[in-house]
Amino acid sequence: MAIGANGVVTGAITNSTGTDVTVTQNAMQVDSNGNITGSSGFTVGTVNFSFTWQGKVTVTGNVISIQGTWTGQYGSGVFSGTGTTSN
């Protein structure tokens, strides 16, 4: 995933075998305080999955950390990750 200078989150989703799935929508945003909000959806075969997301992005030096929760029609969970900034 990538967070652009305008705060828009972009990226792709893969299934457990590493195959790309069809992303049908992605409306995630990070505001100036690092708060993540939005929704996304994708299709596997003929099944549509929809999710809402919320969380927080923090930056220390050039290390970016992300964590939060997701909720979908089949359950909910947590997400987290780290990476580096490009600037």
C-alpha cells in the first residue's frame, strides 16, 4: 500500500496464494493527523467483499507505522505494518 502526498491510500490485494484479486472500490483516506478512514471492496470469483477501515499512521524519522481495525460482512480484525517514507 502507498499513502500519497494528498493522503489518498492506494494499493492492491492478494489472496492467500499470492494471486491478485479484483478491487472494486477503494475510498481510503489519511487526514493530516494520521487518522485512517474509508472503505474498500473486492471480488473473489463471484463473491463480493466490502470493508470499512479505521486506524492511525505515525511517522518517526523515515519509518512509517500503520495500525487499526477493519470490519466486513463476514467478520472483523486488526491490521498493522511498517515501511519507509520516500522523502
